[in-house]
Amino acid sequence: MSDASNPEPRDLSEATRAALDELESAPLEERAAGYRQLADALRSELEQSDPSRSAG
């Protein structure tokens, strides 16, 4: 990614795809925690990029 505080959408998409590919290749019992971490990271990224959060 070019900058952790402001990643390019394509970079974020590629990183997400790579993370999903890695998760899907993991044993089933290890996937839930990985999906949860990925969801938390994506949620945080969306919250940081949401202009309405900085206006309030």
C-alpha cells in the first residue's frame, strides 16, 4: 500500500483479495479468527475514510 493512512482503493482491494485467498487456504478451524480480524481492519479503514465522521 502506498500510505497506511490513505491507501489507494486498488491497493486495498488487492490486499483484501490476498488476505481472503490466504484465509480460504487455511484450515477451517483457523478461518473464523482471520475473517474477524479482516472485518475489523476493513471496518476501521472505512471509518477513517468516511468524511461524515470527521465533520461531526
